Amino acid sequence: MPPTIDNAAYHKGPDVREFLARPDCRIHLIQLPPYCPHLNPIERLWAVMHQCVTHNRRYPTQKQFADAILKFFRETLPNEWKTFRSQVSDNFRIVTHEKFRLLE
């Protein structure tokens, strides 16, 4: 899947446009709609991290909070990637009329 960009101003700046306009540039960016976090893999990764680390949890100190987040990214995520990848990846399914049926 080609790289996607959101609507951050620096993604549209003159340096980026100049870089992408080079004749030999093989990068083609896809502009995301103004607000579509469900299309942005990093947003889905943040949701997984939130569910595993911060959802319904309280950390007494900022250091414990930061350590829990770092542990998630350094240990939990690499060790359990097979569990998380379907929540984070861009594997969209195309549904055609051949692949579904109506139950009456």
C-alpha cells in the first residue's frame, strides 16, 4: 500500500513538494480525508496501546506511566505482534456479491 499522509501542514510544505516532484521520485503519496483515523495505521496502533496500557488503569507516578508505555512498545508489541497485527494492518477486505448471501 502506498504511504498515506494526513492533513498536517508540513506534509504539504515546499520541501516535501519539491522532493516529490523530482523526475526520478518513485514515491506517490495518498492524501487521507480530513478526519479518518480508522484509515491511519498509527492511530490504530495507538488504540491497541491504549487498550493494553492505559484503559481503566491508573499509574501513581509519571515514571510508572512512561515505563508501562515503553514496555508495551519494546516488549509486548514485538512479542505479541501476531495477536495485534489484524487490528493495526491495512488488510481491508473487498466484499462482492459472490462472497455474501442474505439470510431470510
